[in-house]
Amino acid sequence: MDLFEEAEFEPKTKKKEKKKMQLTTILIIFIVILLILCVLIFGAIVYLKSTIFILKVDGKESQTVYDMMIAEENDAKFPIKQIAKSLGYESYGGNYETMSEDENKCYVKNDYEVTMITADSNKIYQLSLENTNSTKEKVELNAVITKENGDFYTNIEGIEKIFNVYIAYTPKKSLTIQTLDTLYESYTKYYQKQYTFPKEESYANKKLILDDLLIVQNPTTNLYGVLEFTEGKAQELLDTKYDGIEYLRNYSTFLVTKNNKQGIIDMNKKNVLEIEYNKISTIQSDDKKYYLVSKSGLMGLNDESGKIIIYPEYDDIGIDKSEFEKNQVTNNYILYDKYIPVCQNKKWALFDIEGNNMTGFKYDSFGSSTTTKGTSNVLLVPDYKLIVVKSDKKYNFLYDYENPSDIELFSSFELDSVYLMIQNGKINYYFTLNDENIEISGYLEQHGIKKVE
């Protein structure tokens, strides 16, 4: 009986063990399949992440800006007017300086700066709104701005310069944009335990961070210096010993103030202009950069390297352009990028860009004045490169600049008035001679004087 029971029990035990092994095998297979699925899912997630392009503005993903972007092999293009609002700017069509419509021009502006843009050009012009006496500055881009589908397109470098932003771009993966305020705040917050920064900083000085620089302040003396960031380390470029520092980014120099005197220092700590002037301003013509200086109440002009063009010996340099608002005077210091109005003892002369006195001090003023309704003052007649001058209450034009001995258009000052009128959206120029109002363009063409290209 026992043998029978043992024989009967053995198969049952083997069956149970076999069943147990089958379940274990199934469980192992299930776990292996599950692991394989996890690996596949993880791989798929990694792959999908690698194929999804991420675009952020100030740390936040921006579908709006992403939809604007046109990706290229190692670059990207953006529509300037469309992207402006996402970067804290407003955009407008037309010519900023004349406030006229022009389909090939536009401009963007914030509270501190306006940038003027022209299609098919690699040059933009920026004008500070913080300093009312500033002149526009030319900035060159590495690529031409194009006009497409009613907007103006530029590449990453163009966006950086137009909107004062920092962009990090990894093709097919990511593009991050940091606006100036965000970038400035992140740097000052990171280094605030080591350095003290000005409580209020100008927009021009915030731009320092775009060039890996910052203005710092000595908390004990309240004097200012410049901090430079190289390879992730901060070190002082200029010691904290100045009463004030203004960054002149387009010149790559610093305007420093010490004991109520101003000077210019470059990135190599070289004195471009000694700290001995009462006031220094920047002036830029189309091709060159200058410093307008004031010393002991007298004005002078130096070039970008510090070389003296006009010694500080004169009462005034430049014209008050507010008197010629409708005359489209864009640079009231250097007319037509070549000629400089200079005043001494209440008489005016015209100097050339080399500092030569072309006319002598014999004019009462530059430009005309009119009180007749519907007319406006004139300084320049741009199509013919004329400059209006006044002497003994009469007017004349400066014209033949290549021949200073015969620079005046008329042999004597005989014009009673010079004025402009805006008719059907166009500016027309007139002068009055012997009680007759004469349209300047027609008169000049009749006398063989053509428009200057």
C-alpha cells in the first residue's frame, strides 16, 4: 500500500514542480519583454526629444517665435517686424527720420533706442533716446537684410544687433534668446555676493554685458569701474576710481568722468583723450567717428583715434537741428558727411572734415528762418547738396565745395528768404528774389545745375 501511494504521489509532485517551472519561465519571459519594452520606450522618448526643436525666449518656450523662424544649415532667419514685440520692441513701417512712408524702410524702437532698417542693405542705424543730443550710429551686419512677404528678414547676428539680445543656437536642436534686461539681471544676481553693481543703470551701459563686461561700484567710495568676464572668470578691466562711466559700444571705448572732467579710455586701458575736458560727445558721419569736445567753454573735434581735427578754440560747432525739423537734417554737426559749421565771435564758417576752414568766419548764421504760415526753415537742399547761409539779413547757398574760392552759388547775398513747403506729401524748396518766389529745383536745372547722385 505504501509503495503504491509513493508511486502515486511522485507523479503528482512532478506535475506540480513542472507547473511551477512553467509559471516561473512565463514570469521571466514577461519581465524580459517588459524590460525590452521599457528600453524601447525610453529609446523612443530620447529619439523624439532629439528630433524636437526647442526655442526659448528668456527661459520660456515660445511657439510664436518658433513659427517665425526659417532654419538654415548653420544659421536662421527671422522677420524683424514680427519678432519685435516678442523681444520688447514696437515696429513701424517707413522712414523714422522723416516720418514718411517708404516700403523699403522700417524701424523698431523701445523706450531707450530706435533702430532704422533698410531693405537690401547690411547697415542699420541706431539712435539713443536716452540722450537727446546724440547722433545716429551706423552698425554693419554680416549679411544683407532682405524684404520678403511684406517683412524684413535678417539672420541671427542681425537679430542680436538690432534688438540687443544674446542668442545661442544649436542647429536642429535648440535656439535660446536672452533679452538685455534678463541677461543683465542674471549676471548681476550671480555675482552680487562678490561685487556691487549700480542700483540704476542706463540702457547704454547695460549693453556692456553683450560684450562680457559690466560696470561695478565700490560700496565704500561709490566710485565706478569695469568688470570683464573671460573664460567664466571675472576680473576688473578698469579700477573702481571714476565718478562716472558711460560705455560707447560703437567706439569700443569708455567715457569716464573724474573730478568733473571727462576723458576717453579704450579696451586696452589706453587714454584716447585725457581726462581734461568739460564735456565729450560722440558724432558719427556715414564712414567715420568723432568726439566733440568742450574745454574751458570752447569747442573742438577729435577723430576716433584721438587725433585733433579742430582745436578746442571755438564758441560752437554744429547747428541746432530743432529749428529745421521738416528739413530732414539727420546730422547737425557734419553736413552731408563732409562739412562742419563752426562759430567764432558770433560769426560762422564752414570747415571740411580734415579741419580746414573753407570759407572764413563771415556768415551770421547757417539756415533760414521764416514765419510765413505753411512754410518751414531750411538748412539743406539735399538733392543739390546746397547749404543755406545768411549775412546782413540776406541769404545765399554754399555749393561748389571743391572750389572754396567760388563756393557761394550767387555772387552776392541777394535772396530775401529761403523756405520749404510740403505739397502733396513732397518737400519743395523756394527762395524769394525781388519779391518773386522761385522754385529752387527748376531754377537750378535751368542754369545747368543737376541733382547730385
